[in-house]
Amino acid sequence: MDVPDSYQPRQGESLSMAIRITQTPAPVATSRRLRVAAYARISETKGNTPASLSAQISYYNQKITENPDWEYAGVYADAGASGTNTDRPQFRRLLGECESGRIDLVLTKSISRFARNTVDLLEVVRHLKALGVEVIFERENIRTLSGDGELMLSILASFAQEEAWSVSANVKWGIRKNFEKGITNQMCVYGYIWTGSEFIINEKQAEAVRYIYRRFLEDAPYADIIRECEDLGYEAYWGGRFTTAALKMILRQERYTGNTLLGKSFNPYPGHHGMKNTGQAPMYFAEGTNPIIIDQTTFDKVQPLLEARTARNRRAAHNQTITVFSGNVWCGPCSAKAHRCLAYRDKEGHEFRGWRCPRRIKGKPNQCEGHILREDRIKEITCLLTGATTFTDELFHTRVNRVVMTSPGEVEFQLRDGRSFQIVYSRGKYARPISVEDIALLEEGEN
């Protein structure tokens, strides 16, 4: 250190004693703590309870927080999920956090808890490895970032997959044995309440079931039955309005007769939804399984009528897909061919068919604000423009070239003789029919 020339030591002090050197130590490099999360799952197929999942969560909470080198990043847990099932919301959330760079290490109990098969396991592990995220499988003592981690995973995951298939087979065997005893595995049935040991009638819902059967036998349309149920205060199983599909399920439900057909669906292999059993697996008919809501005679009357109506509606929908208007009705703002609407209802409750822009469908990108053009309006205007008294497909085909929906309440008719008419008509509850006087006025605006 340099000493200033002006410095004079005090009496009895040497120059060497006046010099003090202070050394500042370099900062010690500290490594960032690992952000550690855990994944836990219980399988309903093995009879585990929520307490088992709670114990796993507590274990990982303690394990992570007690390690001074780890930073707690959460415990993600799926309850009631099977290892063969991909519908695991917390697992997907965990992967999302890893992809966002918020997790460095994932702890899990075993391979079978982490993925449904070998392919999925390796795919997830490799994806996380590319993100720099390590997975530790505690039971197998495997770390995915180690040199032999992936090889061991491939071998052990194959055994885990076979175990899942074995468990699935055991569960199916148990269900089939219950079926042979007349014991069902479906406890949620509209019209009944499951007490834990038996079915009892839900009087409000049973009243709705009887009403639906009665109105169906009176040949009431599904739309009328749905509207009437809503007016009477009848709600579907989970609340809200009935749907046509819900009505059909009720009309096919043999349990209302007091009996149960078991095995109507089956799972061909683990991890997939049930399929309709058309002879691939045995079915069992159990009598006297629950109280009667609909007598057998009424139920038997409904079944052939239901099949006939379903077939009739299917044919009608197929035949009505292509009409004389197909390809001839256009959306003006979008310059797109309009699509036919097979079922609409006006404010007075009357059903009608119409045409709308395909981009008007809710949720579509750049949704069109165009209106719906009723089919009866097209027929009415066609007759008035051509002077015909009755609409026919041939009349429209030979006289009209194109119908363009320009804006709500306005439509342009382009005839095959080259003339075009911009027609303004009334819409809504108080819509009036177009008269001959209107046509005369429209011809003044002829192009």
C-alpha cells in the first residue's frame, strides 16, 4: 500500500505499524436448490382408499421439505385412476409444470404408478430428460439421468405392463362372478337411489320416467317431450334439460321393470372405454334386483316402437341431407355455401328447417354473424317471384339460380333468366308473409 507523503507517524509509532491491509474474501459459489415435485396415485382396482393417497402425499411432503438441498415444488396426486388410463389430470399438470421450467426433479413410488405401458413410460421419460428433468423411481431405485437408467426402465416397465394386464383380468373376473350372482356394478340409475345395499325409488324422477313412457306411446316427438318435462319441472340425472339421447336411454332401461341385464358392455383390453356387447362376452339376466317403475307390458310395447322411430329418423336425416336447395343457398358476407339446419325452433315453439353460414357455428374461428334463412321463406319467395301457387323442387331447380343471404331480414334471389331481386322481409315473432304487393315493390329494384 502506498503511504501519502504528508503522513507523519504519531510519537512512538513506527511506519510499519500504521499500515493495515484488509483482504475481502471472494464470494462462495452456491448452487441453486433443486425444485422437487412428487407424483402419487392410487388405483381403485386394487381396493385402495383415499387414506392411502393421503399417506402418500404426507410422505412426499415430509421427504421434500426435510432435504435442505431441495425446494418444494408440490405433490401431484390422482385418485381413483388406473395405471392403464390416460385420463390423469394431475399427471398432465405435472408435465405442464416441467415444460414451463418450474421443476428439476420428480419423485414417484414406482414405474406402475407413473405410466400405463412401456411405450408411454419411455416417451414421457425421454421428453422430461430433454427438458433436463430427472425422475426417480423409488421402489426400483432408478434415476432416469443415470447411464443405465433407460435400459432398466425398458426392462422393468415391461413387467409393470404385464402386471396391469393381470390386475385388469382379475377385476374382470370379479365383475363377471358378481354378474353370475345378479350383483350389478352400476349404481347410478335415473329413477332410483342407491342406499349402499339396495335401490329405492326416487319418486320425482320415477314420475318423470312414467311421463316419458306415456308420451312416447302417444307418439309425441322427442322435442315435445323434452319441452314438456322442462315445463313440469322434471330434470335430467345431473340437472338441467333432458336430451334426445337421455330419453332413449330411459326408454331402453330394463331396470324399470325390476330386472337387470348385466354385461351389456365390456372392455376388450385395459385402459379403454367399454364397448357394446354384441356377443363378444357373456350377459346375465337378473330378476327382482330393484323396485318396479314401469310394468313389463308397457316396456315391451315401447321397444319395437323405439327401434322403428330410430330407424325412421336415421333414414330421414340421411335423405334430408341433400335437397334441391343444396349448393344453391349462399352466405353473402362470407361467400360460402350455406349448410342446412335440421332442427330449429322459433319463439312460438314451432320447429322449422333453415340454412346458415358454416362459419356461424359457435366456437368457429372468425365466426360469421349471418342469420338463419328459413326454408319456408325460400319456398314462399320462390312462389311469389315465379307466380306459382305451389312450391315444387322442379320449380326451384328450373327458375332459381342462387339465393344469397345478404343480411338479417334481407335475401337476394338470382333467377335463371338473369333477373335479381333484393328482398326485405320481416323476421321474428311477428313476421308476416310476403304479399303480392311486396313483389311489385321488389320488382322496382330489379337489376
